Amino acid sequence: MGVSLYTSRIILKALGISDYGVYNVVNSLVTIFNFLMYTLSNSTQRYIQYAIVTQNKNKLKEVFLTSMNLYILLSIIIVILGETIGLWFFKTQIEVPIDRQTAAMWVYQISIITTVYAIIATPYNAIIISYEKMNIFAYISIVEVIFKLITAYILLFYIKTDKLIAYAVLSCIVQIIIRSLYNNYCTKTFKETQFSFLWNKQLSKEMLSYSSWVLIGSLSGSLSNQGVKILLNIFFGPIINAAIAIADQVKIAVTSLRTNFQTALNPQITKSFAANNLEYMSILIIKSMKYSFFMLWILALPICFQADTILQIWLGNTPPHTSFFVILLLMSAFPEALANPLNTATEAIGNIKKIKIITSVITLLTLPISYILLYINDALFNYYTPLYIYTFLTILEIFVYIFYLQKKIHFRIKDIKKMFYQLISVSSISLILCYSLKFIISEETSLTALIYHTLIYIAISIIIIYAVGTDYSEKKLINKYIAKLCKK
């Protein structure tokens, strides 16, 4: 996390605030098309995990090869969309300084190449996740972080030409290397990933039918997330995009632990449904929601209380409003963390038509509501408005998912209420104690003070989580683990 944030600092210094904002808004436009990749990725993982549970090797190979061919088709579709609708939107709607339009066009085209390569490599990632080889993700993630840091230093000290174009090219090269590592590992480890042309018409039809409803959900999520950034560019220009891009880097770094945890746990949720073990599935969903929230809370609370200090030490000069964007994006991460296991469970069930339509409509409301409010009065409803709306609607989605699962797998409302009581108790008590502490501890903004205050905030969070956020069996397990550590 620390290396990723340090890398962002170097890149911001190398590009400057305006070019940094331009890069992120242009990249966001291309990233919207990732909804297609996400759609097929979820479908592929589901079918692979079902094949693993049933120990059907032939089915597993069929699923992988069929999905591989679907991804190649998808990459062609994305190139067509990117060079038609996407290009039109880029030229007519995105606000870019006149002297940077050529560079921005280069960034746009390179981003399409990067996205296409990522799409073709996605089935390999699906295999690794389905087999739960999370150590491979850890090793390759370390390599990726190192490459990104090297890229940042090359950009800062050695690139004398247009740094914006150079950054896009270097980022593309890094992604190609990382995706190739995943591909090579899979082809050497899993026999079913040896590529050959296979087109199972029935399986393709089945996967596409399932994917069509996942498509609605992923499209709405992609449009909502990336659309907010484009909306802010249209109303407030690239400087605000630079601010939200920096805040987004903080969010990505903070949520990486939660993301990895859920990535490891999600296959178990799908496999438990495939094995018809609904009680275990319900336990996994609640544990995933609860532990993900606590992980985020421990990391996010100190940052929210010290956002200005962290940004000052980390970056020095930052675009206006960056610190509040950091807080808002971190707050939006909590309902996202709770919604993700619920979404995984609904997709594991398979009968997702109604739930996807409802949740997709809720998610998409972010954009029209935000646009209308900003259009009516962009002084009263400012840059923060879309994020407030997005967070509120994500919370609404959580309750829709719970209602759906309660019907489908007899999700026990009593357990959900208990979990929410623990989450609210932990967050409320921690906030009160940490806020009170601000009047006692010094307001010094040095690195030493930052570390000292952060440790205090983390300690408070951990103690409160242990005291009111865990039940008897969890406390017993924690005590046993601590006793084991002490003996060592």
C-alpha cells in the first residue's frame, strides 16, 4: 500500500496536476467498456467453480476454451465501440486543454490496447481464482508494484519527451508483462488452459444467457463509477479530475486488503451453493461482510481523521478539495464492501434476472440525479454531490440484496441484524473516542506525529472491534491465537 501511494506521488510530480487529471479522465472513458470484461469474468468463474465442485475435467476444459473464444470476440467488440461511440464522446464531451488534445488522443488509443490485452488474459485469472491459488496473486502483485515504481522513476528522471504519452506507453507495457506472467503460470500448471479452438454452441449460449443479466449489473456499475468522473470533468474541468484521481489512489490502496480477502472467499460462496450447502453459504456471506468492514475500518479511520496531514506529507501541493474527496471515497468503500459478498451470492444462485434489473436501475440513478442537480445549480450542488448520491444508492442496494437472498436461500434476518448492530456499535464508539481524542493530542503535522496518532487510532479500532464487534466464539479463537503467539 505504501509503495503504491509513493508511486502515485512520483507520477503526479512528473505529470503535473493538469496532465494527471487528463490521463485519469481519458482512462476512465475507456474503463467504462470494462463492464463487458467483468460480465464474462463472473460468468466464467461461476461455470469453472461448478466444474471443479463436480470434478468434471472435460467440462472444465470446455468452459475455459469456450470462454477464451468469447473473450476474443469481446475484445473485437470493445475496439469497435472504442473507435466509434467512445471516440465521438472523447472528441465532443471530454474537456481537455487545447495544447494537450493530441497527447490525450494518444493516451486514449493506448488505453484501448491495454484494455484489449487485459480482456484476453481474464480467463487465466478466473482459473487462478477458482482454484484459490491466492499466493500467485500475491507474488505477481509484488512484481507489479515494483514495475510501477520503476515506471514512475523512469518517467520522472529519464523521459524528456511528452511525459503524458510516455506514461500511457509504460503503463501499457507493465500490464502486458503482468498479464503474460498470469498466462504463463496457468499454461504450465493447469492442463485445461492449453489453448485450442473450441466452440461449444450450447455452452456458449448458456454462458451468454447468464452473462446477459450480469452484463446489466456490471454496465450500470461501470457507468456509475466512471461516469461520475466524466460528469465532474464536464462541469468542473480536469483539475477536479486530478483531485478525485489522487483520492481514488488512496481508496484503491486502502481497499486492496478487503479486495484480496473477498477474492479469496468468493469462490467458497459459489462452491457452497453448488454443493447445496446453504447454511455454510450464509455463514460465509455474513463473515465476508463483517470482516471486510472491520478491515476497512481499521485502515480508513486514521486516514479520514488525518487526510490533510497525510496528503501534505505524501504529495506536498495537491489540487483543491482532495482531502474531502479522500474521505468521501473511503466512506463509499464501506457499502461497496458489504454489497460485494451479497452480489457474489446472487450470481452463484443463477436466477438473477429480477435482482439485476432492480439493482442496476438503482446504481444507474447516480448519473441522472447528479446531472440534474449539477445542471440546476452547480453552486449549491457541488463536486461532492455525485459521491453522496452514489454512497446512498449503494446502501439501498444492500437491503435489496438481503431481501432477495432471504427468499432464495433462507438468509436469516436475525443474523443480519446482529451483524449490523456490531458494525454500527464499532463505528459509533470508535468515532466518538477518536473525535474526542483530537482535542487531547497535539495538532503537530510531522511524520512522527502522524505515525503516533495513526497507531493510537488503529489501537482504538482494534480494541472496540474485539470488545463489541465479535461474538463469543470469535473472541475464543482470537484469544487462542494470541496465546499461541505469546508462547513463541
